[in-house]
Amino acid sequence: MVLGPGDRLLFYTDGLAEARSAEGEMVDLAGLRSACSRAALDDAADAVQEALLRHTDGALADDVAFILVESCPPARSPDVRAG
């Protein structure tokens, strides 16, 4: 897999993947895509957490950890010919 600048990956534990609503419905992982697409990375991570807590009514049955990362453009190497 090749990531382009601005592409994001969500890594998560089974506590997120298996989070259930009061009715027993598992969280819709594909539905978190819109949360991950918020403009600012911090806002997107907050939106993932909010969506999870909204789905479970704030009652998590397991520990949850997730990391949302964003690919940055490659750093420009200094021009050794200059100066």
C-alpha cells in the first residue's frame, strides 16, 4: 500500500471494533470514515471518539485504544549545490 500526502490510517484495538450499542449492535467501522475525514487531524480523532461514545451511550464494555495517523508530504532535501 502506498500512502499519498494527506492519506490517513486508523489503527484500533478490538475494544473499538467490538463496541456495542445498548441493543447489541456492533459499531459500524465503515461509518467512522466520515469522522476520520475531518479537516484537522485532532478534530478527526475527537470525532472518532465522539462517534464511539455516542454509539455505546458512553458505556464501554472493554478498553479501547486507537491511533489516527496522517501521511505527510516528503521533506525536501537541502540543495547541496547552493551556497
